[in-house]
Amino acid sequence: MTMSLRRKVILYCLLVVSALFLFAPTIIAFSMSFMTNQDIMTGKIIPTSISFENYFHVFQRFPLLKYMFNSFVVSIAIMLGQLALASLAAYAFVFIEFKGRDVLFFLFIATMMVPFEALIIPNFQTIRDLGWIDSYQGLSIPFFAMAFGTFLLRQNFKQIPKELKEASEIAGMGDLKFYLTVVLPVARTSLVTLGVYGFLTSWNMYLWPLLATTDNEYRTVQIGLRQLQSQEQLNEWGVIMAGAIIVVIPTLILLFVGQKKLQQGLAEGALK
Amino acid sequence: MNQLAIPHDHLETLELKNTLKKQKILRWLKGMLFLAPSIILFSIFLFYPLARSIYLSFFLTNNTGVPTVFVGFENYINIFTSPIFRNSLQSTFLFVLYTVPGAIIISLFLAIIANEKLKGIGFFRTMFSSTMGISVAAASVFWMFLFHPTMGWLNQILSYVGVDAIGWLTDPKWALLSVSISTIWMNIGFTFLILLGGLQSIDRYLYESADIDGAGYFYQLRRITLPMLSPTLFFVITVALINAFQTFGQIDMLTRGGPQNQTNLLVYSIYREAFMNYQYGPASAQAIVLFIIILIITLIQFKLGERKVHYQ
């Protein structure tokens, strides 16, 4: 069915205006990151000349590369940990029948009711007592177990026909082999979705890295940005914006590439 | 023969029972083995700290968090009579009231206009979901500049139209609203993405038959789109409520709870009490209040969700 021209024009206008409003803060920051201080002070919108000075400064004055490396390590560790633990748990909930399974599943669902923010005091003490302050394991391991991921993968694994499992048993295939060679490859799409989601949320984590790190050696980019913002009181907005742009580039790329999958996957998890 | 057969039979079933039992135990062990990593980590980083928080909330502690004096419900009585904490609760509820409807209404509008089949719609969808990829810290930096008293765009625009400058983050009357505006912006990406997914799963056929019946655009919106979207909307509202109560990053970056404690939201208040004032007991009591609020929201969701959502 074709749309009337009038409706098309109205829609495009709404889309363009909304996009401009919504993307304005990001565009402004991006533009400022290429400006000289003078341009910023005089309230320019577009830089008079594009300069990479701010980027140069931010890398020179801050261990930003190290922060980025730390964030990568922590985010990838959390992503892999979540994928492994959630898929193992989901496998047990779908393919292994044992006593107490339903109770355990209910317990998993119940963990979604406990906000991490309410647990920071004992968790901080645990990490401290383990000597894990300023360490990759302290930043990542508390987030490995994940009810939402288990739930999402369970929905997905359920679509694998039971006959396949029965056939594999007759063929003498063990559970571990079935999990590795049949279930994981079939659920590839959901695993990717969950992985993207895990990476995004870990990269953007703020409160826990703030508590669990005290020195620059293990600090993540988000806390680095906090440091940058609070130390640069000289109104060097260009440098701060350059730092912020560098921090959001990896996640924005990931989001733009995986947007469609993420949307389908999250909607699935929401509705089933 | 018969006399012999009975015990033999009996023996066989016994054996069968034994092997069945063995298999049952084996299956149980296998199941637990697959679940063990998750169960162990949940125990260490979720169940234990929950119990420990409840325990700590009945004690006063020393500076390192070791409980020293049992005080019963005194921590709870103290926080609920403290004007600072009551103010914090009030700010938190106001913040929820501003941000949840704000983000959902804007995202719903964006999702509806981005659900049309138009050329280049993918570009707009990407734009609208973009704030999901921007971290709280980075978004706070962006908004920090927009809110800047002299150079910030918001005050520049105000002065352009001849209105006095506003102390967005420094005026106690405005600070909570300013933080809410920036939070709505941060949350639009995720909310939009989920709502768009919900819209796309609505059967096209419904609209086609409505078109044949000559139903107008807004009639279809009211009678088809919104009812069909209600399960998704319901989910999004719950997630947004929970997220709003857990807000921390933008407060830490933009206002540090000020001015005059106007933006001292619940999680920031817990953080300040525990990690700046070293009052772990009262801080734990606040954490339990947060837990109970979230618990109530999720329980309501489960109860209402059972009725509303159709399972396939």
C-alpha cells in the first residue's frame, strides 16, 4: 500500500526534527572535541578549523589507553563468563530432568528482584577481604551469574526438538558433548545477542568500578572519565569531550552493528 | 515354579528400582554440575550479601564495617526520622515520577514514527537507539556542558530569547529536574528499542483490515497499536521503574547529591553513608529499604503480568 505524499512529508519532518534533538548532545560533544579553546569560548557550533589537539592532549595527560585496555579486559571477561554460566544453567533447566529443578529455576528468577546496588556494602567487603580490590577478577567475577541471560537462553533452548536429545542419547552422546556440539551452535544468534548486551552493560558500568578500584592500574574508562571531568577544572572542555567521545566509540559501533539483533533478542526476552 | 518365580520377579523389580534410583541420582548430580557455577556465584555475590545487609542493618559498625553494637531497629527508626533521608526518599520518588513517564512517552512517540515503512528508516532507528550505547559517564559529560551556567547551550538559547539564565545544576529548585532531563535522554535508547520490537511484532493483517474498513490513523493507533503493545509497555514500565530507583552515575558526575541535598537519590545516599561517612549500619538499613521497594515493584509486575501477558 502506498502512503499519501502529505503523510510522508509529515513523517519525514517528525523523524528529522526528533533525530536532531536527540542526537544534538552527541553532535555538540563531537564537534567540540575538534575545537580550539577559543572556538569553544566564543560559542561556535562548527569548528573554524579541525584540530586533533584535544585528542593528543587527552592521551598525553591521561592513561586513557590503559583505561581502555582495562575496560576491554573486564567487559570481555564478563561477557564470556555470562555466556558460559548462563548457557550451562539454561541447558540444565531444559535438557536434564532432576529433582528440585523447578525450585531452583524459581530461585534463579527470584534473583532478578535483588538490585545489585543494595548489596554493595557486603560485596565490597568480600572483594576487600579476598584481596581483589584493584584486580580484574574483582571487577568481573561478581557479574558472571546472570538470571536474565539464563532465562533468555532457556527460552531459546526450548525450541530445540526433544527428539534430537533422545537420538543423541541413543547414539551414546553425553550431555557435555550434546551441549557443545548441538545446543550451542543452534543457539548462536541468541548467544551473540546476549554477548553484545553483556559487553555494552559491562563497558558502561559505573558504580562497581568506582568502589573496586583505587589506583590507575586497574581503573576502567568510565571512572577515568569521572577523573578527567573532576580534574579538568580549567574549562578545557575540548579535552574532556575528546575523552568522552573515545569512551563511547566502541559501544556506539557495537550498537550500530548489532542493533537489529539486540532489538529482536531483548524483545523476545521481554515477552516470553 | 510359581513359588520360585515370585521372589525372582521381586528381585528383578528391586534391581530395576535400584538402577532407576541410581540414574535419578546421576541425573541430579549432572544437573547440579551444570548449575554449580551459577549457584556458587549467586551464593557469594547475591544471597550471602543480602543476608549480610539485613544483618548489618541491625548493628553499628566500626570504620572497616565490622559490626560492634547490636541496636535492633534503631537504624531504621533513625533513618526514617532523619530529615536528610526522608528528603532523599522524596527526591527519589519525584525523580521516578519525572523520568519514567517522560522517557516512555517520548520513546513511544519515536517508536511509532520509526515503525513506518519509509526509505532510510534504518538510519533514524539507529539514531533513536543511539543513547543506549552512550555510557552514563559520557552522557553526564555531554549534559554537564549543556547545563554550563555561561557557555552551556541551554542558557545560551535562553539568553537569545531574552530569558534570565538558570542555574540548572546549582539552583536547588532546578537541579533535580535537570538531572531528570538528562536521565530521560539517556534512557530513551533502550526504551525505544524495546518498544520498536513490540510494535514490529504486531500482525500487519490487523492494520490492513482496519484500512479496508476505513479506520483513520489515530483510531488505529488507539484501538490496535496501544492495546497490542500493552505487554511490551508493561515490561518497559517495570524496567524503567527499577532503573530509576537504582540511579547513581549521573548524580555522582553532575551534582554529587547537591545542591542542598536536592538530588541525593537513594543509591547515592547509601554510597555516601557507607563509603564517605563509614556508617555501614545505617547505610545497610537504607539498602534494605531500596531492596524492599524493588521487591514490591517486581512482585506487582509478576502478579499483574500473569493476568495480562499471553503466553504462547
